[in-house]
Amino acid sequence: MNPFSLENKTILVTGASSGIGAKTAEVVANLGATVILTARNEERLLDVLKKLPKGEHQIIQADLTDDEAINEIVKQVPNIDGIVHSSGIVKHYPVKFISKKQIKEIYEINYEAPVVLTSSLLKSKKVNKGASIVFMSSIACNFPNKGGALYSGTKAAINSFSKTLALEHAPQKIRSNVILAAMVKTPLFDEAEKTVSKELMNKHGKQYPLGFGEPEDVANTIAFLLSLASKWITGTEIVMDGGLSAGM
Amino acid sequence: MNNIGEFISTLETEFDELAPGTLKPETKFNDLDEWSSMYSLIIIALIDTEYEVTISGEDLMSISKVEELYEMVKLRMKQ
Ligand SMILES: NC(=O)c1ccc[n+]([C@@H]2O[C@H](COP(=O)([O-])OP(=O)(O)OC[C@H]3O[C@@H](n4cnc5c(N)ncnc54)[C@H](OP(=O)(O)O)[C@@H]3O)[C@@H](O)[C@H]2O)c1
């Protein structure tokens, strides 16, 4: 069997209505997987679903900051062979504007949601042996930017969570890895561009030897991490930054 | 936020490097020696936390003077 194939695998993708999550749903379905897509916006989920090749794919509309919604997902999904955590938000707050309100806003969706969803799925034995879990993290955890204290923190916390998960579930051959991405051209990128201005973003882009990333670049790596081809890779961080951190 | 004077003093207290009285309604942000991308972030966060109004970096780029920012915030507070 082709080790890169995803046939006979069921993959849950969060943040599947947009950007990296949406592209990942498409890429893994084309490699043979059955995909369960989740996010809040049903209309956009349906648009993504339409692009997938025929199969048993399904969508589950859910706000992952709501515990009940997470319970619903756990109830509804069949046994799965992979989880891709791509839901998340970016918000910038200079340190002196941080209070519990801002912490809650960002940690709820970027940290608590993927952690609780993963643990609930494992607890209810919905995760098959040999499954692979992928978290979308960011190089910002190693190279924070001004205003990014909270966002970088959520991603650093996810990295540690993923490593712990890898250790605890190695006996079942369940693997867990994170992707540390630099700027990828998604709606989130457009949002960031609006905050810091196009000018600054273009300047930032010049520092990438290979330019900014495309959603497909990340989705292909996620597909590899979900496949048997990566069966010896766990508890690690894969940097995808177009050469940004390679050096000057 | 009752008037532009109050708005300016709120801005000035957040910009530690600015001597009080530096900002005038007609001051252009770009003319400030200390102006930086950090200032945009502070202005966005300040206006969000103080007045519960969202402005983007693009909004900031579209204006140049302190009074224009004041008008923008006032207008959005009404909506
Ligand atoms: N783009 C980049 O440059 C970049 C770089 C590094 C890391 N990342 C990470 O990669 C991941 C995906 O980013 P992206 O660029 O693809 O962003 P995106 O296009 O903005 O997509 C974010 C996704 O998260 C979902 N989401 C947000 N809040 C949610 C909630 N409360 N409940 C359920 N779903 C929610 C959104 O769906 P709904 O709005 O429909 O709910 C959307 O599908 C994020 O974790 C991000 O931090 C991105």
C-alpha cells in the first residue's frame, strides 16, 4: 500500500470553513480520506464540502468555545484516524492592555478548545490506534512580535500539550505533532495585514527567501503527518516558514 | 469621551515617551519622532478597551491627524 495514501481513514478537521483548515479538508479528501469538517459558519463549511470528491464526508457546525458543542462533536463523530486542529484567532494586545478578558478571549479558542476536544475524543475512545493528531501552531512562539504576547503564549502552550500527548499515547501508536507556520496567505493573513498595514507586511514578506506560504503548502505537510509515511514522527515541531528562520 | 481635550489626554497617558502637551488636534501622527508600528497597536488596543470601538490598522493609515482619529471614534461610538 502507498504509505502516503489516506484511504480508509476518517479525519476530523477543525477550522474547516476557511484558510488552512479548508484547504486541508480538500487535500486529505483527494488522498482518499473521509473528512468531518467543523467550524461555526455553516454556509462556508458547505462551500468547502462541495469541493470535496464524493464520499461520506460530513459537516458539524459548532462553536468550539462552547463545552456543549464539543460534547456534541464527540457524540456525533465516528471513530477517527486523525485530528487536524486548525481553528484559531489572532488578536494583538500590547502587554499593558492585557487583562483577564483578553486572556480568556484568545486562550478559549486557541488553547482550551483543541485541548478539551482532544481529551474528550480520547476519553470516549473515538480515536483509533495509530491515529495522528496535528496542531496548527506558529513560529511566533519562538519569535514573538510586539502585541503578540497572548497569541504566542497559546501556541507555545499547544506545543507542550502536543508533546505530552505524544508521550502518553505512544503505546497506542497515536502520534501528535505541531506545525510552526510563519505567514500563510489566508483570510487571517488579510486580517493581520489590516492591523499592521500593507506596507509593513510587504516589508516582512521580503525577509522570506521563498516568500509567504500558501494554504496548500501547509495542507500537504499535514496530509503527510496524517499518513503512515510519517509513522516514526511524533512529539515534534515542523517549521514551515519559507526559509525565514534559516539565517540572513 | 466628552471632548477632544479629554481624548488627547487619554492618548498622551498611554504614550509614555510623549511629553504632555505634545499632541494637538492638528498633530499628524507621522510627524511624531517616536511614531512606530507599536503606536498603532497601542492606539487600536486603547480605543478597543477604553471606548469599545474597533479600528483597524488600515483605518489608521487612512487618516493622518489626531482630530480625524477623534472624529472616527466618536462616529463609531454612536453606531
Ligand atoms: N495564516 C497564517 O499566517 C498562520 C500562521 C501561523 C499559524 N496559523 C494558525 O493556523 C490556524 C488556521 O489559520 P488560518 O490562517 O487558516 O485562519 P482562518 O482562515 O481565519 O481560519 C480560522 C478558522 O478557525 C475557525 N474558528 C475561529 N473561531 C472559532 C470558534 N470559536 N469555534 C469554531 N471554529 C472557530 C474559523 O471558522 P468559523 O469562523 O466558521 O467558526 C476558521 O475556519 C490557526 O490556528 C492559526 O493560528 C496561521
